[in-house]
Amino acid sequence: MINVLLIVKRYSGDYALVNEMARLDEQRFRCVVCYLSGERDGKNSLDDRITTYYLGLKNNEISPWNSRARKLLVDIFDKEQIHVVNCHLQRTIGLTVAAARIARRPPRLLATLHGLGSADSWKRRFGNWFLYRRLDRVIGVSEGVRQDILRKNWGLKPDKVVTIHNGIDPTPFLADISRAAARRELLPNGGDGCWFGTLGRLSEVKNQRTLLRAFARVVAVKPEVRLFLGGRGELEGELRILAKSLGLAEQVVFLGFRRDVPLVLRALDVFVLPSLREGLPLSLMEAMCSGLPAVASRVGGIPELFGDAEIGALVDPKDEACLAEMMLSLASLSCEDRSRLGSNARGKVLTHFTAKEMTSKYATIYADIYEAGHFG
């Protein structure tokens, strides 16, 4: 039995990706999850399935120099007899490496990076040069992330950095939900025009300002269209004001945080993701699995999701006119043609981006590293 510890920076609610990463073959692996910050709230479905730890550290305590934080991790390594540690996100690596160096039985170490820009300054590159030498593997959640890691860091051998694509459980997005019923639930009397939508934090990196301005161009040609923005964030107030100033008060709907994502996606005709940076976005995966064509940024791992399949359009996220043109093009298609693109999108996810595929690849790496460690 290989004991695997997943270290996550923060617990902020039941998170599907972590839940799936922890779903390893129980005949070969025992998985433990540790959240460095955040408090247990009784709503994490992992609590009923595996051993979970909530260290409750403050943000400034997640540091290799924090002796208390180091000891908390070492205690988990020793108590759970951990063989392999996979720390998620850049911020967790330093503390994990420091703890492993003083553990009675040091585990093998991996790090999974989920986004771009983990080494955008010389200080970060120097720190990474020191830390990454102590990792057995560095994993990027897309080839785009892997290439970013190799390009910006010093002295990393290509075979040490690998790609394991994120994956989702497709089941909730294959449910037979009536589109008409979903539309009535989302926006009664919303009309029969093309419904666009996006999901994600309302923040700079998600680029919703450009989306709103591009959508205004679409409305000028097709006033019956709608745009749904799901999520909350620091730009919500500003985006509401922008939508109103663009004369879009009737066409743009702010959904806030939603737990019924499959229902929301079923009501849409086209998914739009104009992010400035992305590793491999789960929201786009979920939309594609729901059978939606998409307009998305040509950044990070998004082109890998599209591949060679005819799914929609990739655009420069800063090109407002091109974004509007592609949205208008999809809005002008027949329902049958959009359905064909959506079927291609669903097939791409079901073939290459499922949670089962993802966990199988993690299991292979864990086993390889465990065997290389010569544990008894």
C-alpha cells in the first residue's frame, strides 16, 4: 500500500478537482489530504471518504521559516507513514520541502502547478531553482503550463517536468436536463435568442470587461441575445456599472455563485472564456462536456482542449473586435450546427479529459516514485 498525501493551500469549500485527485485505487493507495489554511465546516465530501487535515494556518504562516507549520506537517508525515507527497500550487512547495527535510522518514515529493507565471521574477526563479532540485517531479496541468515552467525556470531537465491534464467527472454534465426547463429556471421569459455564458471569478485575469464590450457589439446586430455571468469577485460592482453604461442592463444577467452548474450550462447555447491566463480551465471542460460550442482565449492549455476538433473559435483575449465577431458567428448558426459543434466538444472531453484518465496518470507517477524511493 502506497500512502499518498495531497497538500492543498486552502480549503474554501467542496472542490471537485481535489476530490477526483484523491479518488485513487484503494487496493494500491491510501490517500490523505491536508489543507494548509481554511477551517473544517462539515461540508467537504472528502471528510466521509478519506483522512483529512485542516491546519488553519494564516496566509503569512505558510512559509518554510515557520517552525510550527513545519512541525504540523512533519507530524502528519510520520503519523500517516506518508510515502509520496503531491503539493498543489507554488505557495505550498517551500513549506513542504522544509518539512520533508526534517521528517524522520522523508517522503518523496512532487508539485502540481495549475497555472502560468510561477516564475515571472528573478527572485521566484532563484527560489524555484533551490526548491525544484528537491522534487522528484514537477507536474503541469497542461502542456502549456509545462512549457511555461521549463521556459522560465533555471536548470530544469525536461524529463523532470511532466504533463497530466486536469480531468472532470462527466456524469453531472451528461444528465438529460430539458433545455426549455433549464431556461425557465435560469431566466423566465428570456426569449429565444442565442444565450452566451461564462463561469469564473469576476476578476482581472478572467477578462470580463473585454467580454462585455465585445458583447455590446453583438447586441448591436442581434438585440435578442443574452449573456450570463456566473461567479463573484472583486470586479462585480465595476462590471455591473460597465454593463449598464453599455446599455446592456436587459441583456446581461449576473448569476452570482451557483451550485447548479449543470443546469446553468444546459440553458446556454455558447460558452465564452476570454481569460488572459489559464492553466487548464475546468469551467470550459464542463461546458464542453455539456455539449456547448465555445469561444475561448488562445492561451495556456486552452488550445489543448480544442485540439483539432471543430468546437468553436480560439481568439486573442485582448482583441475585442475578433471576440465579438466569433460570438456573432456562432449566434448566427442554426441550432443544428451549434449542436454539431457541441457534440464535437463533448467527445473531446470524454475521450481525453476525464477524471478517470487523470487519476490513472497520477497513480502511475506515484507508483514509479515510490518504487524509486526503495521504501520497505
